[in-house]
Amino acid sequence: MTVPTPTPLAPDQQAAVELLRSARRFVLSGHMRPDGDVLGAEAALASVLTGLGKEVWVVNPDQPEARYDYLVRGFRHRAWNGGGELPVHDVAVLLDFCEPERLGALEKPLFEAPSKKVVVDHHVHGGKVFWDAAFVDVRAAATGLLVRRIAQALGAKLDRAAAHGVFTSIVTDTGWFKYSNTDAESLATAAEMVELGVQPNEVFDALYQKRGREHPLHLGKLLARTEYLADGRLAVVAWPLADVVGPDHCDTDELLDILRSVRAVEVVLFLRETKHGEVKLSSRSKTEFDVQALCRPFGGGGHKKASGATIPGALDEVRARVVAAALAAFGREAPTGAARGG
């Protein structure tokens, strides 16, 4: 079996591993609207810790999409509903984020719990340190890769469930190996997971081949809202609340990937109005344009080529501010008009 060479651990990473080794009861949590990286990393770590005789619960702020059902079967998982109590735990492991507010309604009860907090993440952290230990590498393509390193450090073998988690984490965060974060570790680890029993076609089918028949029509309506600015270098889609019909009808990554495929487009901004008086911003870059730097002043973060933010305000007002900031980064002034479509 092809096994990637273990990455040497930094002292803080080793401290995180030792905390995971010594504790007995765990709660694993990810950010709101958990994606493939969150759920894959959680499934892998839950399997690893359970195999070491630990007690593990996975508690997320939101219910996962149905397409990820294969990841949440086989271990104790629930979505936080704002009531009840968290399972008793010694350590809370926060995966794929490093900003507490990304826990949503789960933030308060989790941080009121007397447990140690461990962050496992690959995003840049710009706030105060709130954790007791951290296993962080901003160069890693996916959080699931960090869980794989943790398993190696713990001397734990991955079972089929853990392999599916790591594989899903990798392929969703690298866009099935088409994004620039794809590296040798991603490819070698994915190959290892296949050797452990993962069937890539089955994972792809579960994630992308079971859409409802309304999905293409809804995606088409969103794409029709596209505005091209800065001589076509910037593509913007603003989605008003009146047209939001449900999260299952929109795959943000799919929309962003289609727009990034346009030759002239360097940056894509997708702004979705919510019922809470906020706008969710998702941004992507395919050049050296740093969308993390763009999102940071709006309270967001992420990666240089993939970042986001949740911004208070009405859609039109937030759109104007974000677009102005993007155009300023392009070295331009905000235009009075925009080309739509085409």
C-alpha cells in the first residue's frame, strides 16, 4: 500500500496530538452549513478516536445536506437545535474553522462547557487565540489531510469509514484535483484511501449525481444574474432573499466554478441575502488576486483563492461595498454601469 511519508509535526501540533491521545470523551464540531471538508474530517477523526476506545459525539450547528448521508452513518451525530445539553466531554475538537462565531448558535453552549478546545484547521487565523491546543497548517489542501496526519501520529490505522471521510475532504476542497491547492500529499493520500476501499465513482455519484430536476433550472436563473465588471475580470452574482427557495437548490461551488471558467474572469463574487438581515459572500480567484484580503475587512476569511464572509446589511448596500473594494484592488474606480450576462 502506498502510504504518504508522515509530515514532521511542529511542537504545537504534537501538543494537540497528545491531548487527543490522553482524553476520553470528545465532541467534534464544524462550521455552519457543514461541507464536505467538515463532514469528511469529522467522520475520519470520529472513526480514529472510536477505534482508540474513546467516546465520540459529532455535533454540528446545522443538519448536513442529504448527499453527505454516507459520512454520518455509523457514529453518533446530531445537529444542534438550540435546546437540550451537549454530551459530556473532556475535549471539543473544532474542525475546518478557527473563528468561534462560525459555530452559530452552537458557539455559546460549546464555549460555556468546561472542556479543552482543540482546533484542527487549514485556514488563516486573524483573531485572538481561544484554544488550548491547535493542529493547524494553512498550506494543507484540506482539513481531512490534517486528520490523516493526526492518525499517523497516534499510530492509528484508518478503516473504510475513515478513508471515505479523508477522501471526501480532499476531493471537495481540491475540486476533484482541479484547484491550485492540489499537491503531492493530496494525490498520494487520495490514492491511499482508494487502496483502503474507497470507490471514487461512488463518492462522485453520491455528491453530484442525485440532484433534483429543478436544480439545472435554478442554476440557470442564478447564472442569468451575472454581471461582468472591470473589463470582464470580475463576475458578480447577487441573490435576493425573494428568490431564495432553499439551500438544496444552489451549489455555490458549482456556480462559482462555471463563472471561473470564463476566459477573462479572474474573480467571482456570489452574494446571497439571508432572512437574518445579512449577506453571505463567497469569493473565488483563479489568479494572484487575494480574495482572503478582500473578505477580511468584512469580517471574513479563508484562503487566498477561496474565501467568504457574513456581512450585516441589505443586499444592494453590501454588494456596492464589496464590489467597490474588489475594483479598488483591481486598481479601478466603481463604474456607473455593468454588462449583464454574455
